[in-house]
Amino acid sequence: MPVFLDSASQDFETQFSALLSAKREDSPDVDDTVARIIADVRGQGDAAVLALTAKFDRLALTAETMRFSDAEIAAECARVPRHEAQALEQAAERIRAYHVRQMPEDASWTDPDGATLGWRWTPVSAAGLYVPGGLASYPSSVLMNAIPAKVAGVQRLAICVPTPDGVVNPLVLLAARIAGVDEIYRIGGAQAIAALAYGTETIAPVDKITGPGNAFVAAAKRRVFGKVGIDMIAGPSEILVIADADNDPDWIALDLMSQAEHDESAQSLLITPDAAFGQAVAAAVDKRLQTLERRAIAGASWRDFGAIITVKDLDEAADLSNRIAPEHLELCVADPDALAGKCVHAGAIFLGGWTPEAIGDYVGGPNHVLPTARSARFSSGLSVMDFLKRTTMAKMTPEALKAIGPAAEVLAQSESLEAHGLSVTARLNKLNG
Amino acid sequence: MPVFLDSASQDFETQFSALLSAKREDSPDVDDTVARIIADVRGQGDAAVLALTAKFDRLALTAETMRFSDAEIAAECARVPRHEAQALEQAAERIRAYHVRQMPEDASWTDPDGATLGWRWTPVSAAGLYVPGGLASYPSSVLMNAIPAKVAGVQRLAICVPTPDGVVNPLVLLAARIAGVDEIYRIGGAQAIAALAYGTETIAPVDKITGPGNAFVAAAKRRVFGKVGIDMIAGPSEILVIADADNDPDWIALDLMSQAEHDESAQSLLITPDAAFGQAVAAAVDKRLQTLERRAIAGASWRDFGAIITVKDLDEAADLSNRIAPEHLELCVADPDALAGKCVHAGAIFLGGWTPEAIGDYVGGPNHVLPTARSARFSSGLSVMDFLKRTTMAKMTPEALKAIGPAAEVLAQSESLEAHGLSVTARLNKLNG
């Protein structure tokens, strides 16, 4: 059973705070192991990567077979059933159409002092995308990471995906091909992250690494951060559904379970102004949990971290939502747009009862890589911006320097940075002299 | 003497690679100390902050005096000479005008399938800004961090600035007041970062922390990352000047020294197609180093990390610049705009001989918080975006769900995420049934 809270009860604040601060993830400390792996790959390159792949993935590769050949990719892609390939194509097209609109514009203007100012966006030259192996090897994640990179204009996009015992997910290769990925390596773990960051004889280094992974991958990404850019380190998935009584309890139950089935550490929350509706959803969840394929995982998540919160009205629901800052926020109410206006901290909002969160995972268009663990208070989901960087531009004329140079001289002096001031003074002397 | 390189020489590639990979910073490992300080502040709140301030800053504060009162701020601001106040005001106005243009726009559209998609930007609710004490207590940094936050719409902006032995820099307080900072605390070090991240009885927690600091502050920011957002961890400053022979060697020398005087670990590089001009700049630097107030610092930086590189033409200069990915790039050539088009990795570009980098430090308008240590390959300077986050929005109609829901069902099944698929199926059944 999940926890039931009522905002009208006396100990609500205590219970809600406990819910907010519940530690859902208990990552093993693998930092020492990862540090050794990274040092090995930096020191020995391919040889270290191959030895570690033999050890962890029980797979004997060579420098030549580390990378999937075009023929291998084509052969795997041909194994994908037609309806799956079509679904991937449709998803890719929608994701691309959404992310193309995110491309920011350059700017340049001349201000009243005569200074020409602006900025310019340019893509990261090379990016690496990590794709987990085994159960969590999701083709949808390949699309969600690779398409923004290619839309941004990244020239070289390399994927690392482990293939334990040689088992390949053909859908991952097809998704990579559809997204325009340039290189695919069958390596994984911290050794793959190290190879992407520092390069080996076979793998050229990249500038930015994104994508999900296990504790080893996450620790490796933290360690190489600075040498390369990384995306967020994602925590377990979360959904908050705000629903009034005018919903089918089974739909809401399925939406809650679609997060819970990801991971025992996932969190599914329902806020409703109608206590009876909350009970009906709980009953619908229990019924679905009898038959769901992943009922063991979903049931554990729901039991340990699920909650149904009754509130007095939707304004209170929005206030609580802002304290939760959920990764996914589903608004199943009569006027979802009005409620969305009040929910200011959320990774992604799904408006109305016809928008199950799962649409966003696959085909909606927006990215499904989103801030978890309350970080939507200060961060955003993956976008083309993650594969671009901005260079600011400034150009003075002699007149502009006359207008603003003296202030720079004064401030440089006040900060005791004499050469700063003199670099302006020398030029002004020429103009005035 | 700096190192002299010539791209035509046989061992150039070796020398240039060595220059690129030179380790300029040797941060002490203070992580254990910082971990203890953070734990103390989380456990004991104000009491820990006050004890640590007494210890490190030799300053006896109470919970009441930890924060500058409005009267104290007004009294300190009144001490600032009029010409300095005016320079700060002019700088603030220009920085504000530049950053206002960075505000991104919300978007919403309905696509051919009937899905309404878009995104919305909202500000971080509360931000904290760290300002170092002592010599590196720069009022310009206050403006550069605080103004983007306020332009973004951050409601609550708190500054922590240590005042060792009670010594206050009135310009810092005035800059804070001009920028619209809401709270100023006279505390510093890892204890200030911990207080901002976790809160104490006196200081409410914030969502994002920015600003420069020493090794303790940097380690504390790394540790609280995740609980709050942080800006980059900046390394020592750098400048690359690309200059042809048609420049005054003394101007270029001063530009190089304006980075070198920051820090013995700073790096100043000149690339020129004219070897004789390079020698002339070296001579001009030597002359300036005889009289500069900060000649000890600037001289050490120039000796240990400075370089003058002769190239065959400006195209080669652009190629080397892209490998360096400098924080500051100054283009003192006949057609700086054309050359800027080829320099794709740089934090900020200063175009033409009338635009000394120091203009950008104070009054140009663009931000002076910029990516160091080659990270301009994948990251950008501080901007209003650092104080905003994006929420993606999606709203399906029944027709849209009919059009794209089936693809989501197929992909959910292919990823063995049954509840994801069922959440779509249940709705489609209602529509079809």
C-alpha cells in the first residue's frame, strides 16, 4: 500500500516533508574502482578497454571488431519487424520536428554608444552517447539523446553500448541509424566513458558525453566532467498526477504504474481534491498489480514510495507540486492550461486526460531526458542547447571606447588591476592625443 | 621569458600539445575538511556558521549580525567616491541591457497530428551568489552574477561575502545594491556554501549557487551540486590574442598582461603571422613588467605559461585557436569579423584593436564569467539561462492520440514496458470502442 496523506490533517506537514526528503536511491560507492578503470584506459588505451570488456561483458573483441561495421549494422537493422521500424521512424520524425524549434538564434546589434555586441551559437564538435545494455537498453533513449545532438549540428556522434555475451538489441542500432549516429562501439561501463573522454587508438575523444547508465557509468561521468561536458546524472524516475474526480481511475492507475514499472526506486504520486477518487485509483492500481508483467518492480515502487494526497483544492495541489518539482507532471483536470500556469517547477507537463505520460516517453516530441530528484527547481530536460555553446561578441569603435572606456579605467583601478586599466588608457591616449 | 613557438618548426606539434596540456592549477585537496564543514552546518545551522566565521575570519558575529542591515549597507555605500559609483552604474546599465536580450521565448504550436506542444521558461525561485573576500573581492563580479539572475526574474537573491577581521569592501555592497540583491551575509568559505544550499535558522536555502571562490568554496560547490544547481567551477583565467603586424606592440602587451596580472596560473598567449611583431610584443611586455604594480604575479604567469606562436597565416591561427578553445579571444587583425567566423570554440571574442579584453571585464555588456581550461569546446559563459529552467508541454486531443498512440504502444512493447503501453491502449479503447 502507498501512503495516504490528507492536507487537512494535523501532521500533514511532517508527513509531506518526510515524503519529499525520502532517499530513494542507494548507490553503491564504486568511485575507487572507476578511478582505476579510467586510469587504465588513459594509460593503455584500446588494450585496457578490450581487457575490461572481456572481463565484464564476457566478450572477446579486437581493436578492429570494437566498432560495429556498416554491414553488421545493416544486418541487425534488417531483423527489426516492419511495424517496429515504422514506429521508430514516426517517433524520430516527431522528436526531430520538436527539437528543430529549439535552435536558438544568433544576435548582433549596435548600441547607442557605438559598440557592436551580440552572441553566436556553435555546435559541440564531437559528442558521445552512452546506451546501457541488457534490459535498460532503450531505443527511445537513443532517439532522445542523438536527435538533439544532430539537430544542433554535432559533426561526429559516437555511441557506446555494451553487448554482454555478444547480445545486441537490433532496435538500438536501428534507432542510431535513423538518428544519424556516426560510430557505434560495443563497449560499456566506466571503460566506455573513459574511452570517449580521453580517446584510445581506435576511438577519438569527444567533447560532450550524455546518456543514462548504471552506478559505474554515473561515477565515471562525474570523474571526466571538466575534461568533457556531461548531461545530468539522472536519478530514479518520478511522476506526479494531479487529477480530479472526472477521470477513469484505471487510466490514472496505469499512468502511475508506467513510472513504477521502471524501477523499484521510482516514485508515483497522485494529488486529488477528491478522497473517494483517490481510493478508487488505489483500488485500480491493486487490480492492475495482479497482472502486470513487471508487477514485482511496480508493486515495490508503489508500496515503498507511492503516495495519494488529498487536498482541499487545485491551488493547494499546485503549491504541493511546486515543492515536489516533479520530473513528469500530468494534469488531468477540467482546465489543465490554467493549472499548468501555477505549476512552475516541473521537467515536463502533460495536459489533460488524453495525454498519458507514456506519450512523452516515445512519440510526443519533447525530450524524455528530464530533471529528477527535485532538480526541476533549477534545471531543464535535455535539448539542443546541451549540444551548443554560446560565444559572446563585442566590437568597439574609437567613439565607443571613448564613451565607455573611462568607466572601465575607474573600475580596474578600484580592483587594483592596473594592466586592465592601462590597456584602455593606452588606446584612449592615442585617441585624445 | 615565455615560450616561443613557430608552426613551421619540426617539433611544433609536440610543443603545442605540451602547451595545451600544461597543468596550470594545483588545487590542494580540501575535500575532507569541506565535507566536515558541510556536515556541521547541516547539523548545527547558525551555530556552526558562527563558530567557523569566528575561527577563519576572526570575526564574532551573532545570528542577528550575520546579515548586513539596510542601514549598514547604506552607510558603506555612502563611502564610495562619486566617480566610482557612477562607473558602477554605467557598467550595470550596460550589463543589464545586454542580458535582457538573452531572455528566451516561450513557444506553443499545434502540429499536423493535432498535438499542442511547446515549452515555457520560468526563473529559479532563489539564488545565492558567493563573493570572495580580500583581494579578489571584485564588485564587477557581483554585477556579472547578480544582474543576469535579476533579469531572469529570480525573486530572492542572497550574497555571501566573507569580511575577514570585519573588513568590508564598500564597492561590493554598492554593486549588490545596484544589481538588486535582496540579502547580504558576511560569511564565507565552505560554511557559506553549505548555509546557502541547506539553509540555517537565519538563512533560507536557495536553489542555485553561482560565483567564484577559493579551493574550499569550489569543493563545497561540487559537494552540494545536485541538492542545488551550481555554475561552472572556474579555473585560472586565459587570453589568446591573434594579432597581425599592424598593431601597437604595447597595446597587445598590456592586453596580455591584463590576464597575467590576475593570477600566477593565468595564461596569456599571442598568435601572430609576423615573427618580428611577436618579438616586439615580447619586448613591450618586458618593459611593462618593470613597472606594473602586480609585476610579480604577471611576470610569473608570463614566464611559466605565456607563449608567442608564429604561424604562416590567419587560417592557421584560427585552427590553433580552435584547439586552444580560449576563455577570451582577442582578434586584432584587419578583418576581425571574417576571422571570428573561423574561430568556433571561444568563451568571448573581442573584435579589432579598439576592443581590449578589459572592456569585457567591466563595461562591454557581455558576461565576464566564461568557460576556462578548454571547456569552451562544450560550455558557455554565465547568462540569464543559468537562472531559468525550461518545462516542456504536451497536450493531446483524442484525434492526436489516435494518430500517434499506436507507435507508442509498439515501442513500449518493444522495451517490455507493459504499463506504458496499456496507459495508451486504455484510452484508445475508449475512443475506438
